[in-house]
Amino acid sequence: MPEATAPESGSAIETRGLEPVPDAERSGRVRELFPTWVAANISVLLLTMGAGLVVFNGLNIWQVLAVAFAAPVLSYGLVGLISIAGKRGGSPGMALSRAVFGQRGNLFPGSLIWVARWGWETINAVTGAYAVLTVLDLLFGIKSNTVLIVVTLLLFVGCTFVVSGLGINALRRCSTWSTYLFGAFSVLVLAYLIADTDWSAVFAKPAGSTAMMIAGIGTIAAGGISWVPSGPDFTRYLPRKASGRALVGTTIGGAGVVVLPMVLMGSVMAVSTPDLASASDPVSFIGELLPTWIAVPYLLIALIGMLLINSMSMYSAGFTAQTLGIKVPRAWAVSVNAIISLIFGFLLMVVSTSFFGSFISFLTLLAVAFSAWIGVFGVDMLRRRTYDGDALMDTTRTSAYWYRGGFAWSAMASWGAALLVGLLFTKVDWFTGPLAGSWIGRNGLGWAATIVVAALLYALLPRPKDTSVKSGPAARTEPEPAATLSI
């Protein structure tokens, strides 16, 4: 049953866990999502990925522009659409997922998504630590060493733990300020690049293949796809009458306003510094390409952005851990991911020889892992307008979402089959699926095939009977007004 909590609207620390947010506490506004998704993309890794489109995919500036526009529209369009479930059900995404997969069945996609977050948080922790090391080198000439790596990782992950533990209100406030600061300095960096770049060399680069362009869209979109299950976590405080269209548009706009210029800047930088795409350190190149008076404040602001990205990821990971049965408050559930990102981050910085190769392999597998859940959950959203709050929180046989043995077998079968199909089409540094050489595999569309297979199977298989009974205002979610059901 839901635990009692005080109203969240005026509190700096969020204490609410998985239980649905009562209507009386739903004071959020759609426009507050804009800085949230801006902050979710403030990462210098986008510069490295933009460089990769030029160096590894062989694209020219116009193809990069198309990729940088299409990727956030596609991926954050999915984030926005799935986020609508948050305002309908008032609970985090992986709690709402119990209604789709069953109380026991949800443990399987939940576990995979939780583990995938370890990698995402590790990548961001490492990038944040590299940013600190680069600033220390630029300002004081202090060179990186093993002890300093450990200290910077501890500092970054510790700050992440604090912010994510505070909850939604702290994330919103930090996101708003970081949006203003990062936007201002990004304009400054862009102005410097415009004045300092050899544009004849940029525009002289020949076009790459269509296959590499499509694959590039998938690579850039993978980061956004990883946020899809977390979308409802940030919309559960919205009133039910909040516009679905505005929600989707704001999500795409917040991400796109960062992804587009950052990827373009990375591609322009790669023309004069092609080693950028394969650097073992994804951050230090900024100190080489930009004057210190721009590089240092830009890195510090980007560091705040990366801290917020990890805080948002850990915030959602805390909920996911709770859905797996870890019976501790959300803030303490976050600590598990913090410890894991410390360990993996150390290994990636000290042991790994190729950051970019590891990063792209991780993004590719991440997209497939999340896409299987997206296909099933998305089709269920088209059919479902309400969620039973009591049934979501009841993990026993009495739950309306227990189905057969705790599993919604049609959802489980669709999810498992789609996951297998996606891996068949996938190729990374250390794994090649048997169908990776096909048209789908060559174009990097394993993740898209995963969504399609999951959605089609779940749409065709018989749906388990939903026996949820609405028994009181605190235990149910009411249908939305007809005017707000359209997206």
C-alpha cells in the first residue's frame, strides 16, 4: 500500500516514492520540462559524437545537420509520448510498467533497464571527472594520475548522489540555472568557432553514404531513447488536464536546442582536429581547441550539466530499484547506482584503452535494451487511459496487475522476442549478431527493428484481463478529459 507522505509542492526534499501523486499535489507546469530536457543533454560527449559522424561515418556538414535535427525529434518524441503516461498515472515509469508486464513480469525489463543505467551513469561520471582533470591542468598545470582520478570520481559521484537524493524540486531549480549558463557560453563558443574555422575545408568535405547517415541518426538518438522509461518520472506532478501535444513539443524542443548545435560544433571541430573522435579522453581536446578564458568556464558549466544528467538518471534509477523490491527510501536506493558508477568509472578511466569505442558499443546495446520495453509499453498506452493506484503498489496475489502467476505473458513474450531480434541485427566492438550484415544491421537499425517487433507482437497477442477496481480517490486515476487525450 502507498506510504504516507507530506505534500511535496513546497518542500526542498522529495520524500514521495512509487505511489501515485494525488491530484492536490499536481502543481507542475508543462513549460518546466523544457529546462529539464535541456539539462539532460548538457554534455561535451555530444561534441565527440558529432566529430564521430565526420571521422567514422564520413558525413559532410549538411548530412550532419540532417542527423542532428532528426535524432532528437525521433528519440525525444518517444520520450514525450511515453511521458504522457506519467500525468495519467501519477507514478514513475517503471511503476506504471507493472500494469503492463505484471508484478513479477516487470522485474525482468526493470532489471535490464536498471543495469543499463549503470553504464550510462558510469559514462557520465567518467566524462565529468575528465572535465575536472582538464580544468586543473589548464589552470594549475596539474597532470592526471591514479589518485587524482579516484578523487575526482568521488567528488563527481558524491555531488550527483546529493542532488538526485534531494528529488524533483532540486533537479528543476538546478536545470533552470544550468540552461541559462550553458546557453550563454555555448553561443560564445559558437561565435569563436565561426571566426576561427576554415569553412572552405568544412564545406569541401564530400558526402557520405545514406547508410552511414541513417546509422548516425541511431547513434545520436540512442542517448534520448535511454530516457524514454524515465519520461513519466518527470511528468507525474503535472495535472491530468495538461496538454499532451505541448508535453511532446516541449520535450523535443528542450533536447533539440542542445543536441543540434552541439553535434554541429563537434563536426566542425573534427575537420581541423580529426583525432577528436578517437581521443581516449573525450574532454581535454576542448582545452586544445579553445582559448583558456573560454575553455575553463565552458567546461565548468558543462560539468554542472553532466552532474545534472547523472542526477536525473540516478533519480529514476532509485525508482527502478524500488520496483525491483529494494525496500529502502528512494534517496538511499540511489546509493547503489552511485557505488557501481564509481567502480566502473575507475575501470574505464584506468584500464580501458578506447573511450569512444566503448561508448558507441554501449549506446548501441543500450538502444536495443530500452527499445523492447518502449514497443510494448507504447502499444499498451494506446489502449489504456487509467492506472489503478492500489494495484500498482500491491505486489501480492491480490493485485489487479498480478495476472497469471504475476506475469502478463503476452507482454513478456513480446518483450523477450523483440530483445532477441534486436540483438540479431546488432554489431559492436565485442559482439556481432548473425543478421548484422543485413540491410537493417548495416544501417544500424537494430533498435528500430526491436521497437517494431515488440509493438506488433504485443498488438496481435491476446491482452490479459485487467481486473483493476477503482475504490477511492487516493487509489485510482480518473480518465482524462476528452479534449486532452489527443497527442
